[in-house]
Amino acid sequence: MTAWHLAVDRDRCMGTGICAGTAPALFRLDGRHSAPVNDSIDPDESALDAADSCPAAAITVTARETVIGPRP
């Protein structure tokens, strides 16, 4: 199983908390911004849902250096 990697662009993040509400096991609010709980995770559809729902498009999900989220 290929691990997925989560990243949040803190310059783009607006701190809405939508990602933490969508995937609380994967994202948390860190002050005024979101942050992944772990940078590397087992594949989890909720990570893609969080990336898709981010209003600032600040979340990137990658697998083997290929961007898989947010989805087009």
C-alpha cells in the first residue's frame, strides 16, 4: 500500500476549519491555520474530501509525488 502525504499551504489557508470538521482524525487547527495530524497516512477518502472542500485550495494530497487531491 502506498502512503499518501498531506500538506497544507499556510500562506493560502484561511483557517476555516472545514478540513478538521470533514476529517478530524487527519487535520487540526494550529492557531489560525490548519495542519495535518500526520504528514503521511494510509489512503483515506476523507483526506480527498477535505482537500476538495477547502475554500482556499490549501490542501494537497500526494501519492508517490503525484497530486491526487484536490480532485478536479
